[in-house]
Amino acid sequence: MAKGALIAALSVVAVLAGCASVQTEEVNKDRAMRVPPERVLAAEPPDANASIIVVRDWAMPAASCYWGLYVDGQLAARIGNIERVDLRVKAGEVKISTARDPMGKGLCGNVLGAQEIQRSTTIEAGATKVFRLMMLGTGGLDIVRADQ
């Protein structure tokens, strides 16, 4: 009986250790698939004169969940693993943030917490900036520049 309990306990520890590890891979913007139009929610501002491209890395723990991508506080897209979205914006300061998908269900929703990461950038008229949505080894999210 004690041997069975020990094996069960070790099995639980092995499963939890596997869930805690985060495997990610950077994805080049040219390799990423475009977010389908039904998940691009941002309307192009009439005075848009610059572009941002956001590419989501491949991340094993969150592979089946979308992340919400926000531009200047508005939900712009629901972005999946190895996807990219190209958005037109107005030149100047632009705030980009990501959080769990507000339309997600179960573990893909806010069940695990509504972690939000925000970054600001200044973009000139006619310019394009590229950003990565990545998962950190701790399981947290981040947004970094990735001009390629």
C-alpha cells in the first residue's frame, strides 16, 4: 500500500513539473500565419499613417488559447500560436498590451488570472514596427520589439 502511494505521489510530481516547464520558440514574421479576419477586431483609424506587426511566438503551455491584443486600450485582435496581425495606427505614441483572451472559455479565459502586459512605443508616419508576444519561462507574458 505504501509503495502504491509513493508511486502515485511521484506521478503527480512528474505531471506538475511538466506543466510548469514552458517551451517557447520565436517565430519570424514571414513564417507566421495571418490572424483570420474574424479575429481582427480593430477598425483602421481614418488618420492611420503607420503600421505595427505583432507576431505571437510558439508556446507549448498556451498552444490552444488565444491572447487578447490591445492597441491604445481597445481589443484589436485575438491572436493564436504562430500567428501575426498587421495593424494600421496613427503615428505618435502607441500603447500595445496583451492579456488572456477576454472571449476565452475555461482555462483559456480569465480562470488563471487576468495578467496584462503593456508597452508603449513612438512610431513615425510611414514607419512599421514589429513586436513579439512571448511567454516567459515563468509562464508570464511579455511584448518585445522584434524588427526583422
